[in-house]
Amino acid sequence: MLHIINKSPFGHESLATCFRLAKGGDVLLIEDAVYAATPGTALESLITAALDRFNIHVLQPDLDARGVGAEIIGGVHAVDYGGFVDLVTRNATSQSWL
């Protein structure tokens, strides 16, 4: 399953809820959720721990648009729009966490 998260993890619980309830799969961070992939924040340990159960991806154009595209947490994969499409087609189902 593809889990899509678009809310900032600093103001919403979407990411933490996904990690708590979902069994595994691909996670794609888009829009303001890309801040979770930034190293050196309070969320780095949450992301790093989740890499045992999830393949975590972040949308590079959204990182770039927010000026944080230079570095992401190790183990997180940056994808472009084509990679976003690949994730959607590779997963039979998707869940947007609001």
C-alpha cells in the first residue's frame, strides 16, 4: 500500500498516526510533509525508526519549493513526479492520511 502524507508533521499527527497504524508499505511525503525528511529535526528519530517497516519517499519538487532540498535523512528516497507515478502504479491501493 502507498501511504501519502501531505500535512506538516509539526502541526498535524498524520505522519505519526500512519506509522502507528499501518503495517508497512511505501510512504510518500508531499507538500508540507516533506519537512519530516529534513535531518536534524525532532522527527529524525521517528523517520529513522520507521525505515524498518516502510520504504519512505519524499517528493523532490516539494523539497525544492520549500528550500530544503539539499539534504534528506539517510534511507529516505527523493522522487520526482515520474517517481510519484511509479509508486502509484506499483501499489495496488493508496491511503491519503489527512
